[in-house]
Amino acid sequence: MSNTLYEEQGYTAGELPEAPVIVDSGRFVFFIGLALDAILFITFIGGYYALRTDAIAWPPADLPHLHRALIGFSSIFLGGAALLLMLTVFAQNRNALRTMRASLILSLICLAAFLALNAHEWRSIIATGLPIRTVFGGIYFVLTGLFFFHIIGAMVYIISKYRWTLRWRRYTRSAVSILNLAYFMDAMLFLWLGIYYVLYF
């Protein structure tokens, strides 16, 4: 029987009707949300950069103590978490449950280290008496605070997915999906590199 023709009572022979396009609504909504989230951060980054170009000196008096080396080191942990989550996706496709569990735990540790180092900087900046209501100080805390909130949400999601894997002796690909989480963390890494460049260079 031909693959390109069909015959049915009441119809003439012709091309087979095209298969309907199946769109994963969950993934579609995820990418739309991620795009809107990225636009929000890019707007903040762009506004901060515009203010920075008009500043007479950098860093201004609003930000007297920024730890470039410390936050650069914490950025390495964020990059490590993104790589480990991509490894988790690879282990998921290979049905390697132990590797998947290990990479999830290691990525969680990397994110915790990232937050701890940045929290240390926040504490040291606040201890120096940085006025939060100043232009540069306010944008700094809003921008980094929103970003840290996203990282905390990712950590909660990782914990929930790890708990799911504990229910399986042999991982099945349909049981837990962390591909979107890996995409999310990759996007957060690129956004953070933009934030780091604008704030610390």
C-alpha cells in the first residue's frame, strides 16, 4: 500500500493528510516563562549598565566594597552546577540511576556554596553601612536578591526530584524529567555572567 496516497469511500486518491503538530504545552509554557524572566533580568542589567556609564568613578561611593574575587569564585560553583545538571540529563538518558543521584547531590552542593559565598558578601556590604535606598545600592540588592531567589527555587526543585529517584531501583526516563531544570540553570548561568560583568567590572 502506498505511503503517499490514501483511498477512502467518498474521497479521491491523493496525498496523505499531514500529521497534526504535537506541542508539549508544559515545555512551551516553561520556555515562555523563562524568556520573560530573562527579559526582566536583562532590563535590570541594562539599566544598571546605563547608570554605570554615566558614573564619574567606578565603583561609586554607593558600592564601596565589592568582592570581585570572592564572587568570581562563587560563579565557578554556579557553572559547576549547570554542568552537573547537564550530566544528570545524560545519566537520565542512559538510565544510570546512581550517576543521576550523585550529580543531583553535587549540583545541590555547588548551588549551596554559590549562595553561601554571595550571602557572605551581602553581610560584609551591609556591615559597612551601604545605604540600601541609594540608586546603585538599591539596584544591586534587588538584582542579586531576585537572582538568589531563583537559585533557591532551583535547589528546592532538585531536592524534590532527588526524592523521586529514591523510589526507583531502576530509573525510567518517564519517571522524573530534569531536562527543563538543566535548561533553566544554563539560562541562569548566562544571566549571572551578565550580572557579574556589570556589577564587578
